[in-house]
Amino acid sequence: MEYGANNTLRFINFVGVIYLEGFIIEVVPKVALSAEDNRKALISMLHHARYLSVDFYDRIASGMRQDHLLDALLAAYVHRLQDELQRGSYKGYIEHVENRGMLRGKVLVTEHLRMNAFTPSRVVCQFDEHSDNNRLNQILKFALRIAQRRVSDRLYMQIERCLALMSDVEDRLITRDDFDRLVWNRQNERFRDVVLFAKLIIDKVSIHHIGDRHQSFSFLFEMNMLFEAYIGAALMEIAGPANVHSQHTEKKLLLNKKTNRMNIQLKPDFVIGDSEMILDTKWKSAVYNGRLAYQQSDLYQMYAYVTAYEKATRCILVYPYQEEFEAPVWQVIDTNKSIEMAWVRLHDYEATKEDLWRILNYAP
């Protein structure tokens, strides 16, 4: 984020929503003519980059017609969770260890002898109990509590209904380990999408308390990663998953003569086919005030790729489209290899695929 002239803020590498006490800032990529189309483009990118399932994409897209983007995102989660809870909550087996007056499950002999040597009427038992208070429901409830901090009155009431249906579920802090330890089965599979969205809320939402009563609230995505994932999804559709290799790491740039080991790992965003073509995504402006705005360091990076990959004949820097401009092509001297700049439209997924098809099939 940069602080500019006339008290303006410029967000460079993140998109999403920031809530400050009293107002909301929506940070969307400028890829279309209207703010509404920019919001739709962002949701489309999140969907095709696999951040959002089809169901959540449809719910958010329809909710944006009447709500802020943040409300639309959180409403999609609350509505979907409410649908599932009304079908019935997920009950899982929870292990309990209790010193009881009646035998249940199995006796923990060592613990029993230690605790009840002089109390023969009690026994330490270990047993499983079918309960709503399981890890999956605790994750869902924690995400609900986050959503509850900044929603409209209408949505707040729906959250209260969901919380009432989860009254037996413990409130506790959720960590990444909780998601890693989830076990999926036929009984809880229908909750998979809503749990993945809960993870998105928990991972992406940051809450910063200001004083005792005020707070900020942000739901942000790193744009370089989103752009790369979105382009990767489109490439796989038009070229086939087997022909698109993401984050390729088979090549290194230099050989250390003293150790005889390869150094300087190369990791292009996408290698197409049998290493014939390399694409690298750049979330930055390729044209500024009617002039080309590339950075020499990016060209040096592409030169390293096209040199290290013997079969590569084309190395392409892919930028978001901003204005009509003839894309440059540079030939690597004394070779049949080229380094190119290209741009893709992002306002519509089909337009993105059309542009990538044109790029892949262009003969420089």
C-alpha cells in the first residue's frame, strides 16, 4: 500500500475488502470499465483460481447485486451453513476420559489405580461419545464468530439462528492444525465446501483491535498469486492439464566448478508441453501513458529461462490487459528463441481463454 498525493491510498498487491469502524474499502482489480464489473471480475478470478466452489461463486455473485462485497462473501457462507445445519448437524465421535461411578467403555487400569486406590466405588473409563462438539463444527462456529463482527442486521439474525443450532459446540481458537487433522467420511462429506470456505475466512480475515471497542477487519488476497492461479486454470482448460507444468523446478542456472553442484534454482510459472514454451505472469502495468513499461530485470529473468531450457523457443511475459498496444517480440541473438510480452483480458473468463489461445498459437 502506498500513500499518495491528495490524501489518497494506492493498494498495489492485494485485493479484497477492508472494514474500518464506520466505513468499508473495497480493493478490486481495475480490469473493466465499471466498478461493478471489476467486482464481478474479482469474484470470477477467485472462482476459477479454485478459491471458491461453484455454489459459493453463484451465491456471492447474486448477493453482490444488493450488498457490499464483504457482506456478499460472508452471506454466502452463512446461508450455505444454515442450509446444511437445517438438514442436520454433523455428529462425530469424541473421546472422553472420566472418573465415573459407573463403568462405560474400557477401564484405564493405570489411571484407575492411581486415582481410586481408596475409592472402590469409582472407575476411570475411556469411551467415545457421539456429539455435536467435534472439530468440524468448532471450525464452522469459529468462522461464524468472525463473520458476526461485521455484517448487516439482516445477516446478524441469520448468524444467531446458526449459533442456536450449534449451542452444544464449544467456542475455541482454531489453528491450521485443526484443518490438517480433519477426517472426511460419508457422514461429513456434504460439509466439505462450507469447511473450505470457513478456512478461507479464517486464513484471509485478520482482526485488529483498536482500543477497547473499535476494530478493523480485512479480507484480502495476494494479487500476484491470484493472477498466477487464474491464468494457470485457463491454460489447463485450453492446453490440457498434462501439457501445463506449474512452478517448474527441474532446471538450475549455474554449475559451481568447485563443488560440481548446480546452483540458482529456476522456477518459471508455467512450462508448456515438452518445455517448448515458458510463461511467466506479472501483475503490473505493461503500458504507461501510451509507452511500454517493462522492467529489464524481467527480461533478464526470461533470458535465463530460455537459455536454460534447451527446447524452449518462446518465453512470454503475461500481463493484465490495460490498453491496446502492439506487443513486442525480441529475438535472442544467434538463436531461434524469442522473448515476448503479451496481455490478457480479465473482465471475462472466456475472453481470458481466447487471449491465451491466441498467445500460445502465435508464431513470432
